[in-house]
Amino acid sequence: MGRSLNQTLGYDDDARLVILSCDDLGAFHASNVGVLAALHDGAATCASLMVPAPWARHAVSNLQPDDDIGVHLTLVSEHAEYRWGPLTYAPSLQSGDGGFPATLDDLWEHADPDEVLRECRAQIERALLWNVDVTHLAPHLTSITLRPEFFDVYLQLAAEFRLPIRLPSSISTAQAPTSSITIGRRAVASGCSLRSRDYNQASPRSTFSRPSTHPKFVRLAR
């Protein structure tokens, strides 16, 4: 019988493990300061980088080699006076006043799935170009997890880059694009694994082409 995930990570089978994740790394200078402090001196165990955001390069320049960093796939620019936009030529991902759409409804009304795929792939590739050892994928504002056509993009990229994906835990069954059982089956069929927002359910990245680093875990009190 194969080893369980807990055993592979050096924990007892009955241990409960949790990832403490920080989103929006790269969005602001202040978010960089806070997230990096939480990673390096606090309780955070991983973070996700908003590659198109203005302070992404600053964030990357302050990472440490063992930081667990994912790509926070970004298709929305929600702040009225502080904007960011796509890395690729993507007319369907542009709002009327520049940058990504400001709301999910606006994004979903106009976004072309092919342009979503190219843009999200470019964000992952840019992070890799910056020498970030990407450990997972996560959606900004659940933009690609609540619509089936975009969720398929999410799974395709996870399989292409052999990365676990993070799913939101704060949505209802009605909001989800499909049932959790179907999500799991589609993910496995696509060759990727799942990482929930709070609890890690992903297999280690032992088959990923670059050097693998396991997520750092915090053990929960019973």
C-alpha cells in the first residue's frame, strides 16, 4: 500500500494539517510588506502572486528561496482609482476605462475563454521567467472557478504546468460551476490535484519538472 499524503510529509495519518495562505502579493507596496512579513516572520505558510499587478516585481525581488509561492491568476481589477491590466493582447479582458474589468459580472459577460487561457498562461510563464518556483495556482476573486468555461481553463493550465489548484471554500453549492465530486473527477482526469483555500488536499509535486518544495504546514490543535 502506498504512503498517505500525511506520511509523505512526515506527519501521522490522523494529524490535521492546514495551509495559511496570503493572497494579493504584488498588488500594493503595503500588501507586499504585510504578506512577506507573515511569510518570513509570522504564521503564513504560502502566498499567491498577482503577476499583472504594479508591485509584482518588488514582491519577487524580496522572496526567499524556500517561500511557497503560487500564481494568483488575475482577470479583475476591482479598485476604481488603482488599475492593472492584461499581459497579453486581450480585447475581451479590457474594461472601458483601462485595465481588467472591475467586476466579475463584467468579466463574465465579455471574456473570451481563449483569451482567458492565453492571459492566464502568460501570467504563469511570467512568474517562471522571474525565477519564481511556482507551487500552485489560485484564482483572484474566484474569477475562473465559478463559471464552467473558465474552470476548464483552470484545469487545463493545472495539468499543463503540473500544479495543484486552490478552490474557494466560501461559496455555496449553487454558486459552484459543478458538484465537488464532478470537480474532483475532472481534475483527476486532467492530471492535476486540488488544494482547498484552507486545507491542503493536493499531492506533492514529485512529478513536476522543476525542483519540488513541499508546502509548509501548521498543525491544528485538536
